[in-house]
Amino acid sequence: MIEQKAPRRILVTGGAGFIGSAVVRRVIGETTHAVCVYDKLTYAGNLASLAPVARDPRFQFVKGDICDAASVAAAFRQFRPDVVMHLAAESHVDRSIEGPGAFIHTNVVGTYVMLSAAHDYWRGLGGSERDNFRFHHISTDEVFGSLGAEGFFREDTPYAPNSPYSASKAGSDHLVRAWRHTYGLPTVATNCSNNYGPYHFPEKLIPLMILNALERRPLPVYGSGENVRDWLFVDDHVEALLRVIERGGVGECYNIGGVNERRNIDVVNTICDLVDEMAFEAGQKPRRDLIAYVDDRPGHDLRYAIDCSKIQAELNWRPRETFESGLRKTVRWYLDNRPWWQAIRAGAYQGQRLGIAV
């Protein structure tokens, strides 16, 4: 349950994306806070993901680029947020391999623009408004690099990014830290493991496998499928993020994980079994027969796993969903919401392989 405190005004960058829209739906649906979504509406931004709350009087939408300083400053002036939740980012590793420049521009330059605008705005506040303002930067566990068979990422794990995406996010994390220590901006940061759940853009592993399985297309598994990820159901992540803006300490960083490590091949096999169960077709072969091993992604990190004991101890948060319960909900959602993903498959992304250009 989300804590109910005095209504706040939350500016969410990237609020039409996967995690951002989940934040917005939760805030509007379960709190008294007001939200302004600031989003460029790139290929992964989708207003349909905000449709459930779009008519609420506490919801606003501004189309804008986080790299556009004038537009960002105007959003601060007009909305006057108490909290910024900075989620806007280029986020797909495969796309960063093919086109790293967009990742450096959006994730590094865009975060600089956001921090500069937030600092200017915060300096103009007074009293309790100034004391209570927060800039919450949402990042990834990929900044820490790759783990072997054992160990976990902690908040004090040294950064060792291995892809253009993770390097750009590491740069943005360092900028947030610098703006806190140099200028006093009241920041808080979080690094999460792999999210999954409803409204997930189908270039990522889980939604791509669900949709390909439904359509009986090949299920491409990189390498031997032995790479391991810690899977975090998006609603659990949202609850953690809202806990952080309510109770997180200024200058602190919190790791958020699902405590659900799985090999990629096991994820795909489980998806096949769930789709076979929920979309049963008499006489059809099991969908595991669709699995096709393909050349691995360049520089593919072996394993990610998060130690989230800090947020558990300090903010009393822990994931509610097991991987099995969360994945079942996810597959069910895609089966029940075909118009949402069919529009994407017909336009922005048809399921093609990305990330093979080196």
C-alpha cells in the first residue's frame, strides 16, 4: 500500500514509457498527488499506456524533449513540482549497440539539462517548499557491469558499465551525485534490476517472447541462453519508487531488485508453457519447439543480481510478486490487451533483431 501524505505535485519525465506510465497510473489511481508527464513520445513512448488516467483532473501531459532546456524550464515554471521523477532515457541495450549517439545525448546531456533546470527552480523556492523538494533519478543495475556465478550488486559496488547504454546511464548517475555534492540539490537515486509486466514495449525479452509465442514466430535466444537476470515485476518497482520519494534520504541511493534470478532460457521456456496453457490450440506443437538459438549480443553481460537489503531495512520495502506469479499476470495481460500491442507490431516495431551492428 502506498503511503498517503499531503498531496504533492510530481513531474515524471518519460511518463509515457513502460515504467513511467506504471508510476503515473499508480499515483493517479491510489494517491491524491498530481502528476505532469513530460515525454518526447519517441518510439517507446505510448499515450495509450496513459489512457486509464488521462481524463483525471490531477493528470497533465506535456510533449517535450529533456535535452531542450527552454522547454524543460517552462515545464518547471508552469507545473511547479514538489518532486521530479526522472525516468526519461534511451533504454534498450541492443539499440545502443547500433546507435550509441542517441543514448549519450538523451541519457547524459538530457540528465544534465534536467539537473540544471531543477537546480535553478529549487534555488527560487523558499521555506518548506525548498526543504521538501526532491529530484529522484531512476537508473539501472547495468551500471555495475557483469557478475560471475556468485555475488550481488550493492549500492557501493564500483561502476563498470559494459555497453553504450549502461555507460550512458552511469554517466547520468555520476552527474546526479555531482549536483548533490557540488550544488546541494536534494537528490535521491535508485538502481533497479530488469523490469517486466503489462505495457512493456515488445523489443525487450519477455514481451517479445510472449508475442512471438502467441503468433508462433521463432523465439530467438541469444547464445546458449545461460545469461542470468534478476526479474522485478513493474508494480513492485513502482511501489519502491514511491516509497523512496516519501521516505528516502537526501543523497542516498537504493538498489531495487526482484530477488528472482532466472536464466534467459528458463524464462523463455516458462513463457512457452504459460502461453500453451492460456492460448491452447488443439493439435498444435508445444511452443518450446519455436525456440531458436542465435548469435549472442556483443559484450553480453553474464549475470546481474541485486542486493536490496538497504531498501528493505530502511524503507520497509520488498517485492510482493514471485517470478511465477508476476509472469502469469504479464502473459494474461498481453492476451487480454491485444489492441495495445497489435498497434505497435503494425508500426513502431515488428519484432526484428536489433543490436548486431558492431
